[in-house]
Amino acid sequence: MATVSREDFSCAAATNESAYRRVTVPVLKIEAGPGPAVALMAGVHGDEWEGQAAILDLWHHLPGILQRGTVYLLPAVNAEASLAGTRLSPSDGGNLNRAFLGQPARGYTESVAAALEARLLPRIQALVDVHSGGASLRYLPSSVITRYGDDPYDARLPGLARAFGLPQCIYFRGSEAGSMPAAASRHGVLRLSAEIGGGRETSGSLVERCRDGLLGCLGELGLLPGRPLPRNPEIRLYDLDAPAATLRAREPGVFIPGVELGQSVAAHQRIGQMIEPARPDTPARALVSPQAGTVVCLRAIARSSDGDCLFQIAPALPLDSLSSRY
Amino acid sequence: MATVSREDFSCAAATNESAYRRVTVPVLKIEAGPGPAVALMAGVHGDEWEGQAAILDLWHHLPGILQRGTVYLLPAVNAEASLAGTRLSPSDGGNLNRAFLGQPARGYTESVAAALEARLLPRIQALVDVHSGGASLRYLPSSVITRYGDDPYDARLPGLARAFGLPQCIYFRGSEAGSMPAAASRHGVLRLSAEIGGGRETSGSLVERCRDGLLGCLGELGLLPGRPLPRNPEIRLYDLDAPAATLRAREPGVFIPGVELGQSVAAHQRIGQMIEPARPDTPARALVSPQAGTVVCLRAIARSSDGDCLFQIAPALPLDSLSSRY
Amino acid sequence: MATVSREDFSCAAATNESAYRRVTVPVLKIEAGPGPAVALMAGVHGDEWEGQAAILDLWHHLPGILQRGTVYLLPAVNAEASLAGTRLSPSDGGNLNRAFLGQPARGYTESVAAALEARLLPRIQALVDVHSGGASLRYLPSSVITRYGDDPYDARLPGLARAFGLPQCIYFRGSEAGSMPAAASRHGVLRLSAEIGGGRETSGSLVERCRDGLLGCLGELGLLPGRPLPRNPEIRLYDLDAPAATLRAREPGVFIPGVELGQSVAAHQRIGQMIEPARPDTPARALVSPQAGTVVCLRAIARSSDGDCLFQIAPALPLDSLSSRY
Amino acid sequence: MATVSREDFSCAAATNESAYRRVTVPVLKIEAGPGPAVALMAGVHGDEWEGQAAILDLWHHLPGILQRGTVYLLPAVNAEASLAGTRLSPSDGGNLNRAFLGQPARGYTESVAAALEARLLPRIQALVDVHSGGASLRYLPSSVITRYGDDPYDARLPGLARAFGLPQCIYFRGSEAGSMPAAASRHGVLRLSAEIGGGRETSGSLVERCRDGLLGCLGELGLLPGRPLPRNPEIRLYDLDAPAATLRAREPGVFIPGVELGQSVAAHQRIGQMIEPARPDTPARALVSPQAGTVVCLRAIARSSDGDCLFQIAPALPLDSLSSRY
Amino acid sequence: MATVSREDFSCAAATNESAYRRVTVPVLKIEAGPGPAVALMAGVHGDEWEGQAAILDLWHHLPGILQRGTVYLLPAVNAEASLAGTRLSPSDGGNLNRAFLGQPARGYTESVAAALEARLLPRIQALVDVHSGGASLRYLPSSVITRYGDDPYDARLPGLARAFGLPQCIYFRGSEAGSMPAAASRHGVLRLSAEIGGGRETSGSLVERCRDGLLGCLGELGLLPGRPLPRNPEIRLYDLDAPAATLRAREPGVFIPGVELGQSVAAHQRIGQMIEPARPDTPARALVSPQAGTVVCLRAIARSSDGDCLFQIAPALPLDSLSSRY
Amino acid sequence: MATVSREDFSCAAATNESAYRRVTVPVLKIEAGPGPAVALMAGVHGDEWEGQAAILDLWHHLPGILQRGTVYLLPAVNAEASLAGTRLSPSDGGNLNRAFLGQPARGYTESVAAALEARLLPRIQALVDVHSGGASLRYLPSSVITRYGDDPYDARLPGLARAFGLPQCIYFRGSEAGSMPAAASRHGVLRLSAEIGGGRETSGSLVERCRDGLLGCLGELGLLPGRPLPRNPEIRLYDLDAPAATLRAREPGVFIPGVELGQSVAAHQRIGQMIEPARPDTPARALVSPQAGTVVCLRAIARSSDGDCLFQIAPALPLDSLSSRY
């Protein structure tokens, strides 16, 4: 029923072995009549797999079920990083989520950002941009809301988060220059994100939860009118912007967490340790929770060094408290 | 009560930046009177953390509780790889578990093997050598028995495996030249191993299970006479030597397992898929179970390539069936 | 008779091993009285050898024969890349042909571009900037015309191309921000380029054709009045800007071209294949010509991956048709 | 008519990212009744493509035409290097053509050699092992004869070379320890080789010549009785073992050959030069032919350094003179 | 007596192994009542150790002796490079001393510069920023004055240089865009620097001279009223901006200096040679002094290549001559 | 008067970029009639420059002054490492001083060792093999005696050490398998070594001392009968084999030595510290002398890690005490 067309674009990424190399970013446009234009996107960081697999699944199945509006599917928006399985782009080391600088593009990563600003963001009203912990972190599956002020469409964010169907929602104040949410905000595009799983691995069940969440969002946005909406009545909100939410390693060592994702901890509770098995004379260093709350994020790599994020912990708030935050 | 002494040794590992560099392998000798000499060892592969953390814990606590015999603790036997967090030795790329060649040592890794053959193996009667899935694999926590024939001490292996306390036991025929079990066999040393967890991460609870297992083995071997033995009555044995036990990737892609560690699967059941989100025209490739059984081992990295081990699956056997195997 | 002076300049390219390192770009200024100032340049990409060798030859011989005007010789304008034999600058990975950004220079490559914009482009009226296929491509020897609009000096380009003496001429619309032709256009400098040979190798005969072409251009520009001009009456023009001119690899494999440079092919003709000898179960993928025309450019590396340019193919047009193109 | 079976084998090649990684070497066994067993092999060096593509072609077509005997096809015997496109194995830097050491295998490359010595060489009577110039050299298409003394089967080598059908034949005394020809000689296996093309590229026509040569050899060996033999009556023999046959670079520079493959040169003739475009004050260094003869091999990379082979030049001899050589 | 507080800041430096990695730059603020605010800083290049060690020493001892004003201590301002022991930042290859571009920060190095411009420079009146030869150079211990014009506070520079207590002072015209001195000048901050020692090593005595110099500067600036000032009456000034002051290598080779730091040489005196022991036919190349003067700086690495700074040599001038220079 | 001939040899060192690459080791044979055959050698480690420069100097001057016997000069015996400026061979990471294994050569480094055992050691009676601290260490200029037992020619070692003319002499028991001294001992070749300077740099005056020492040895061995012998009457002997002679780093940090080469220290005297400027909360770690004696060797790199040699310190003994040592 829906009309399908490819809108792939490509960006130059020359190497010494390939003078005119271009990386193709696959894009599928699915048109099903009147209604808003929405982009579903994953792979801003190439090592975040849940969203990539879920959107690839929709690439094959959404054309058969979309009822209204237009959907752009971008399963691997940083295609070069996805093919390499890395957070950053291999050809220039760029972080696509810091490359929306609004300046002449230097290199491949900024070219992808520029193409999205020129071709995609002006054509859509809403964007769901799925992230994950990637190679180095592991998240409690959560939707993510980033606010840049008191924009009119912000009022729609709690509903969209509920439609995504995960029992947790993370809140960030938009503050990183050059980020994808900043670009969406500049273009007046309603944007929800998510953090689902992580580590270098994923699983079929996490991919399914992600796909269901994306379908839920399309339903909430009016593109799947007949589909029942998964309304999670009790979403817990975690404000991860507070400096106390993040515990970082302060020196090299092997990270042994003593708690699990989703566990509740007290302030100053011992939640793990840093050890060094090859130097048994080095005392183990205890890690204590910087504040009371739930473990929302955990480092997925034991061998760590100073500055690495080990834990993100925040108290659970009602989702309604979002309206008072910015 | 026990006497403690350091028996560290070091091996040359010169680099362009350090002409006389030596890597120190920490060893603690704990003597508690008559009784067998036993080594507890981890870090043959530097990225396998459970045993390293558990033996580091015993480094501090075992001297206070050991009652008989002698224990050598080697928490990070490939210390260079442990400090780097890698399976292989950074200085020469060597795999310590293939370096027991009985030839003049070339480079650091073979020097460590030679030192163990010269200094440790002749002095002990038993060895527990803890492994794990490491960075690339994830194991159902299991003890591991490797047999090199019908040695008299093999009869003691089921008891040792029961004392380790894990509900699973993996069986291998000893076949890899230059391995640590081959060296132990040459020296007539009774050896149990284990595969506990994996991925690049670990957790406090896995470390505790490993430490309890090591203490159980010491008890079984008679060094902790007062300690109650954790006798797991129903250990399931998995023979992972059968070629059908291992499913490997046949081409590059992103591995999405559809089953979990410990799950039972039928032969030819679909158990996952390989996808390529950045190339949506590439068909997903279904992965089917090569035989009926339990998922004992799973690749911990989504981005995979041909030859990577994705699954190990084997039917559960009674532990007693071990006696008929070699 | 001509006056010779060195106008070398250098650009900072510090490394961890050399704090004040500067790369010197050799420049020879040859003055022979009144007449236009012309620069002959090669090595914008360090792995393109024909022009570099030809201009090095002129470095020794042109002072003895130049009769009018001023010539600047830059045999290796990206000297660092030339010494490394790479397309991109080793110190910062930059592509000099994308570094004319008109912004404060970040790093060595942009510094070279800035120096050329400050020191060379304001002093010349014409520029011949020789390229080649470099390590990864192989071109049918061709002059190259890039147009940025309908500039008055564009009318002189066909004559200059004829004077270069090669039977082929490639046409590009100027579209790449930061390129050398864009910078020349900004400075009102008449510019001809060429693509001669390629692969990682070259030959004495290609170098001679390039040197003769450069002398032909100087003759056409009035600097060698006595020298007979090599006027090629039948230059074929190839428009390589059309998307259909370029065939790229769509997945990894070994590229086996079935046609040769200069060969005429029909649209949809089978012109090669991608194979994978180590995976004989992978079907070979046939490559078909995207349009009818002549094979003007061919990838010089068998092992290829998605996005690599494999062929450039375009129909031959009369050179006069250039005037109607932009 | 012929019976086909897979005889793939695999060798361990663990990395930090893949603990149990094995590289599969594809082998096809084609049985067509009584007659000798012959192996056709390519990819000892992973960057030599003509033989790999030709044997892959036979993989699909030979089963339909083989009439007698048994053929083993190994299109990519160093499968890891073929997939990487490199001469040496990526995992351990090994050169498979120096890995037949008859000692316990250290690492992947020696494991492949050991598997060939254990599984293939004892089962065959003849071997055609196709090489090429690879990434760094370019050869005049030639068969290659290596002699290890005055073996009885040596008398069959000229006939086999004629059957391969190329107008040139290269002669080497077998002298490199650990080489494939040395292993074949130890096992009493008649062995012909070839050097066809090179550079990092190849072409369909070179692949065809290689495939035809392999079929010619099978015919000469009696496996294709009905097929007419391509008997080249005037094969020229080139002895490349004489030290004077090889001219090497003596210092870094850019290599500009002044002659072409197949060209005849006089002794001390100027045949090229080494230049340095980025340092125009460095004098060009003339290269002169070390002896009179034909240019049989040429370096395929302009940027060179001391010790690199630039030319192989030898006088043409009648093929019959082979009998007097060892 | 003085009040101490931490003013550490951190900058994002994500890698593929650590998504949210931040590098912390340690800052100590010591307040001792009224008086100017002064920053003491080292480690702009991570491999320059004298200042880093001296300021780390003051970190522990200055709070006990500071009498007036406010001091900010930044012992390792490019903390990432200090931990790696490199001149440039490991994560992005940036040179912090060229990163003060006043543009939106791209990457870690520019983020550190931006943080210093936002947080430190507006709060201080004076800055002593200690450098050294780093890994590749060795300096005669010298204070350094960089002038950007005829600023009013320039008159205080000779006094500050005398207070630093070293017998040599180097003069530079400020010319490098994006440098720390340029940023200080933009903010109206009086700035003295120093070049003390170098090579990859340092010594306790050089560290002490640096610490005494820093205390001398604080005294001169009025923050240590009771402390006697080390007034060196006869400081020699060296203008290293003259092109003739620097001798660079012109080709690869092994650098053998024939003179020592601090030695006086005549113009055109032979002061060393470049040799190539592995190529004894290559003639040694004599190095001659470009002008008469004192050897102020010497390359600390024998193996060198073109563009590497080998010597800086300048005639000694009276410090008073500084006033006439810009 | 003396006859000069080149005896260069070359060893295969293929790379992916150069299939037949061979590294040439330059050797000059100088014959001046009857008398012993002596080799002077440097560059076993490519980053040790004093001996390389001194022997290169003798290459040009010794033929004019040699009066008796035969001298082989090998200025850069690991030519590949010398050209790279590294201790270890770049192509295979080998340490030439551990490559004399008497087994079939694997790779370039063992090939050089094999060639020396086959071609050089059988032809000479004495060898002076000059070493240095190399990139990572700095030595008090010393001759070096390594003993493998009570060989008859050992009695000549003190005289040879005196003839070398340096005031210090280091003593080692020969214990490293595969070393150059072990190979010399196997061949019955009298061998003296030296350790002169170090760091990545050298100086003309150190080179001269080395050259004079080599001439002194030739005099002592009877090849320069007319030349006065530099007999240093009071050479101090340092036994560096005692474990207490070497102090190593035990953890990462920046090494600040508090003493200088040649300085006398007491046992347990504080001789330096390890600090970490970027982590000011990490306490400095004091380094104390492991025994009383003279500082004979010092690490030349501040940034250090566990296992790096920081100091070698030993008490001065009379040279005559050597006879009682083995």
C-alpha cells in the first residue's frame, strides 16, 4: 500500500587506497499518504546495535503496515562506523554526535552531519534517534529526553516516551555543541532518543523491544492509527545531568562492579572496586555510590583508566516532574 | 598460622623503549605444614578476570585459613597481558596456552611458559587453572576437565569438579600442542580448569563463585579439613569436542543471538542471525543450531567475521559418563 | 639567459619526535623577461608521479630554454605526502585538494594551502596542475578541464588542452569545496589539469608525455615563442560528472576487470566481476557498464570494498561541445 | 561424471577479539576414476590474484570436464592473506612460502604449512602452484621450474612447462629453506609453478591464460585425454638465480623505469632512474642493466627503498638447456 | 595560612573504548589575601617534565609559604599528553600550543584551550608557562620572552626574567596563530615562559632550578614579600627568531653534534655531521653553523630527517636590548 | 698498503610492499699481512650510535694505518634496525642479541645471526662488539667483559679492557641464551664489548673515545705495532650481575633521578622519585639505592612503567678481582 523509494546519499571518505571512495548511507522513504514525516534513525555511533537491527527489521516490514504519513528509515546513519563496529568514524576519528557544527565540513564525519542538516532535518517533523551503551557501556533500557529550553513541542515528549514502552526514561539538558539533538532543536524537529543495552553485543529480545518502541512512537505520532499503543503507566525518570550521577575511574585498574543494572543503592554504599591482579601489593580501591538511586548505566569493560565512566546512578522521579525541568 | 613467602619471577620483555624491561609474575607461596602442594592460577589469558580477582582475594585471605599443605597463588600468570587486558601478550602476540613447547624460549610468552615448567610444575601435585570466555566469548559458569588419556589421577577429576561447585562441567580431549594442560599432563600434575563468565567485563558475584570454587577444590584436596565441601549432586557434563558443538560465522556481519546462555535448543532450531545494517540489501543469514543441547558458550561481540566462534551447544550428560570418555 | 631563484617555503608539521619540524616545499622561479607568470605544479596528491617527475626534469632544463615570462615550478607541492608516497598527508591525514578553506589553518595540510593562496596564486595568471590516478586508480592519459561558471578565461581552455597534446580531455563541473581548482577560480587564475597514468608505478614514457604537455602549455601561453605547438586536432571530451559515469564496488571482493583502459563498451555490457577466492561458495558478482562509452579510468587494486571507484566510463564528445557545458 | 567433495581444513588463528578463531582453507576434491592425483594451488601469497581467480573458475567448471584421475583445487591456500589482500599472513606476519619447517607449528602460518604436509602432499603425485608478482612486482607471464637436484621426475618438467603454454619459463635452483617447492621435493611431488602478472591488480585476460595453462598441465599429466595440448614450440628460458639477474634499489627514491617488461636490453644500458621530486637538489641516480637480456620482472611501486628488487633481467636460453642446469 | 581549593576541570575525550571519557586537568587555587592573581602552568606539551615536576612540588609546599595574592597551579595542563608522555594529545593529535583558535572546539585539545580561555585567563594578571625541549630537543636553561607588540606590561618582562634566575633569556616575536602566548596577549595577561632542559628525561637539579625560578617570579610579582629575590645581573639575550638561528636537517641521517649546549661557535664553523652507518658509501654531510653565537638548543635524537631542527644558535645580546625589539 | 675488499652480505626481509626485499649488512675486510683476524662490530641494537659512528670513521681511515693482520668492520650489523633507529628489528621485532639460537632461521633477525655464525665467527680470533645504552638507557662509558667459564683466552680480557682506555669496566656472567657473546664463546672467539653513552642521541666526543678504544684494542691484539697503547692503570670493575645492582620501576610514573651517572651513593640513599604530575593526589614514590656503589647506568626516559630498569649501581672493584669471578 505504502510507496517505497530509496534516498541513499553518500559522502566522500578518500583514503590512500581509494581516491574517490564514498560511503553510502542507506535511507528508505516510505510514503503512506497524508500525515507527518518522521525519521527513525540508529547508528549515530556505529557500535550501538539494537536500533540498527530494529530499523533494519522495519526496512522490510514497515512498508506493509504503515498507514499514514511518511517515514524515513536510516538504520546505519554513520555507515562507515557501523561497518567497522566502532563508536567513532574510522576514516577521521570523528564523533557524528559532535559533528553538527554548521561550518564547512572537514572530512567524512562532518559531511554526514551536513548532509543530514541539508537533506533530512528540513523535511521531517519528528525524529526517533536510537542509541545504546555501545562497546563501553551498558544501559538499563530507557527512552531519553533531551531538552533545549521550553519549546512548544516539548509537551509531547512524555507521551512519546510512554509510547516507546520502556519503564525508564533518562533526562538530559541539551548542552553539547554540535550534537544531533542540538541540530534537531535548531530545525524545530521533535526528537526522542533511547538507550537500550550495550556492551559490544546485543540480543534478539532487546532488538524486539526497540522495534516495538519505534512502532509505538509511530502510533503516538499518528502514523499507525489502528495499532494499540503500549502505554506504560509508570515510567521512572532519571536525571543524569547532575554531576553526582556519574562515577568515573580515577586511575587505571580492573573494574569489578558489586551491583547490577537496575539495582537500588544508598548514597555512599560500596558498589564495586578497582583491583590490579598483576600487582597484588596495590591496594584495592573501593567504589562508593555518589548518591542514592538506581544503577542506570554500568561500564561494560573491566580494564579501565582514569576518566572512564563506571556508573550512572540517579534517584527515580515521576515522569511528570519533567515539565519543571530545564 | 601459615607461612607466607613471595616467589615472584620475572621474564625479559625488552622493547624499543626499555632495553632491559622485565615483566614480573607475582607468586605467593603459603605453607601450612604437611600435605599436597597445589597451585591456583588465573590470567593465562590476560582478559579473563573472574579467576584473577578471586585469586587476588585469596592472596589476602587464604593465609589466615589454610590448614594443611602448600598453596601457590598466581593471580595473573601472564602479567603483561593482564595489565593490557588482552588475551595475547602485547610484546610478542603470544598465546601463553600454546607456548609450552619444550624448546628454547623465543620471546616473552615462551619464557613465562618455560619458567612455569622449570619452577612450578615440578613442585606441585595439583593445579586449578581458571579460565573464562575473555573478551570475545561468554560461558555458562562451568568447571572444565581435559583428559590426555587414562591417567590414574583422572579418577579424582569428577570429585574435584563437584568440589568446584558449578552446576556445569565441560569436557575436552587434550589435543592442543603446547597448551598448559598438556604441560601439566607431562609433569603428572592433576589439573582442573573452569570457564566462568566472559565478555570484557565481570561482576562481584561471579568472582565470589570462583573464589568459593577454588576453596572447594582446596578442601577436596585435603588442605582445608574443617571446611564443609559444596557437593553439587547433579553436575551436567557437556562434551565440546564434537565438531557439531561449535557454530562459527561464515562471513562478516553483525551477530544477533536469538537464544541465551543456558537455554535448551533443538537441532536445526533457528538460534540467531547475521545482519548488516549498513547494507540493507544484503539478506539476513539465519543461524541454526548444529545439534540439540544447551547453549554453553556465546560470542560476546556483535560485529563478527568468518571463523569466529558464535555458539557452543552440546547435550547435557551425566558427569559419570566421563569415565568412558577419551 | 633566464634568471633562476629559489622560492621554497616551509610549513610546520610538528610530531612527537620533532618539536619544530617544518616541511619544505621546493619552488623554483624562472624569469625570462616580460610575459605572463605561470605555475607548473604536481604532487597535490603525493602518490601521483608523472607530473612530479616531469616538473623535476623541467627544474633542470627549463631555465635553458624559457624565452619569455615567468615560470614557477612546484614539483612536489605536498612534499610530505610525496616523500611518503601517499595521497594524503601523513602528519594529519589531510587531502590538500580539499584544504583551501579560506579559514585559519589547522595543521600542516591547511598550512600548505594557505601558503599557496597567500604566496603563489596572487602572482600568477595561469596554472597547470598535473594529477594522475595515484595509487588506487589508472587513467587514460587526459587533460582535465574544470569549470566554475562562464569565466572569460574559459574560452582559452580548449586551446590549452590541445597544447597539452593528449588525445583525451576530461570535463568536470567545479563543485568540491576547498579544492585547488576552486582556489584558482577565486583568484582568477586560468587553470588546466591532467590525469596521466596511475597505479603506484609510472614509466619514463608517461613522464615524457607529461613534460611535453607542460612545454606545450607554456608555448600556448606565449612563453616559448619559437617552439612548435603540438596541436592535437581530434581531442575527445569525456564528461565524468554524470552520475552514470562512475561504477563503484557495492561490497568487499576481488575486482577482475574484463575490459581495458580506452576500450569502448556498450551500456549494460559485462565489464568485469567481483570474486572471493577464499570463499568459493560466494557467487561471483558481475559488473556491467552503467552507460555506453570509453573506459577512461580503472581501479588499480584488485582487493576492493564498497564505495571504491572501479570504473569511469563516458561517451566521447567533440572538444567543441565544451562551450555549452557548465 | 566426476565426483566432488569438500576437503576444507581450518587452522587456529586466535586474536584478542576472537578466542577460538579458525581460518578455513577451501579445498575441492574432484575424482574422475583412475589416474594420478594432482593439486592446483594458488594464494600461497595472498596478493597474487591470477591463479586464485583461475582456480576459482575451475572450481565451478572442472567437475564437468575432468576425465581421469583426481584433482585437488586450493584457490586460496593462505586464505587469511587472500582475504586481506596481502603477501604475508595478517595474524602473525608469516610468509607461507617459508613456513614448511618440519617443526612444531608456531602460529597460523606454520599451521597451514603443517596441514598441507600432513594432508595434501602425501596424497598427490603432481602440484601446480601458481604465483604472480603480487603487490610489489610485475612479471612477464612465465612458467617457473625449481630444481632441487637431479630427480627422476625432473625430466617431465619441460613438457609440463610447454603444456602451461606461456612463451617464457623461469629457472630457479631450489635453495630457500622452508619453501613450498622444498616441501614438494621432500615428498617426491612433481611441481611446476608460474609467475603471471602482478601489481595489486589483475585482468580477465591474464586469468584466462592462467586457467588455460592449468588445463594444459592436467592434459599433459593425462587427466584430460581428449583435450588438445597447447604446445608452445619456442619457450625461452631465463635463469634468474644468477646474482647479476637482479637489480635492487640502493637508497630511497622514486623509481622511474625507462624500459618495459619483455624489452631486450644491453649490459650497462641505462634502464631507468631513481629521483626525489620533493628534494630537487638530490641528483637523479641512473639505473643501468646488470647484464644483457630481457626484462622479466619489474617493480610495480614507484616509491622504493634500499633492498627493493627493481628489475630482473636475464638472457633468453633454449628450454632444452635446462637439463644441464642444477 | 593560605586557603586552598581545587578548581579541576575536565574535557571530553571519547574513544571507541570509553564513550563518556573525560580527561581531568588538575588545578589548585591558593588564596593568600589581596594581591595579583598569577597562574603557574606546565605541560602544555606533555613531554616537558621540569615545569610539571616543579609545579607538582609547589602544589604541596606553596600553600605553606604564600603570603599575598592568589596563585593557580596547573602542573599538567594537557593532562592526557602528560600521562602519555607525548608532545601532542594522543586522542586527536592536537598541539595545545596551536589550539587557542577562538572557534567552536573540535575535539579534546581545542576543548582544553577553550576552557583555559573561559575559566583561567580572565581571572589572572600574570602567567608563568614553563616549557622545555621535550622529547626531541635540549635547551640551555633559559627564560623566554614573547612579544606581541609594545604592550605596557612588556616593560615588566626583563624584571620577571631576572627573577626567574636563569643566566639566559630567549626572545621570540609572537607570530604563531592559536598559541598560548597569543591567547595571553589577547587577554592582557603578562606572560613569561622558560625552556629548561629536554630530551625524554629530566633530573632533580633541573626541577629545583625551575621551582626556584617560579618562586622568584612570585616574589617579583609581589606575592612573597619576605623572600629574597634571585637577581641575576648578567642575563644574556638570544634572539631565536632570525631565520639564521635555526639549522635543520636537509635529508635523513644520524645526527652527530660536534659541539655542546652553551658552546660559542663562529659562523660557518663545522659543528657536527650527518652520517648513515648502514650505508657506508653515502658521504657524511658536514653541518656548519649558520651564524656566530652560542648553541642554545640541540636536537636530542640522533636519527633525524629533513625538516628536523638540529641546532639553534644566536649571538648573546644584553637583556636591555630587548626594549628595542619587536 | 692494506688491501680492502667488500664482504657485504644480505638477508631476506620481505614485506607486503616488497616481495624480494633484502637488507644488506655492510662489511669491509682490510688485510695487512700476517696476524690475527679481528672483527669490530656495532649496531647489534640499531639505536646504539657511538660504535656505529666510530666504525664508520674507521671504514675510511683504518685502511691507511693498519699494519698487520686482518680486520672486518661491521658498522651496522643489524642494518635494518640502524636505518630505523630502533633496538629491535622493525620487520620481525627480533632482538639480534637473542637470535643466535643455532636453529633454522625464522625471519630476518635470525637470518642475520645465522649469517654471522656461518661467515664471520669461523674466520676471526677476536671481536670487539660495541654497545651503548640505546634509546632507553645511559651508561657511564665502560668496557664490558662477559665470561662463560674459565676459558684460556679469558686471561687476555683485562689487557684488552685496559687497551680500550675507558676508566670503567662492567662484568657480566654469560647467561643469556642466543646472545652474541654466547655465540662468540661457542666459536672460541675472544670478545670484548663496551657500553658508551646512550639516550637517543650521541656526540662527537663519545664517538672519538669509542674510535680510540677500538684502535687501542687493535694495538693490544698486535695489529698496530707502532701505535702507543693507552694503558689506563686504574680501571674500576663493576659487577652488574648481582640482583641488587638493578633498580626497576614498580609502577607507572615519571622518573626524576636525584643523582647523576658516576656519582657514589650509599645503600638505601634516596636517589630519585617517581611522580605523576597529572594526578597530584598520587603520592610521589621515593627511590632508594639497593646497594652502595657508583651509578653506572641510568634510564634515559622520564615516563616509565613497571619493569623498566631505572638504575644500575655497583661498588667499584679492582680490575684484578676479575680473575676470581665466574
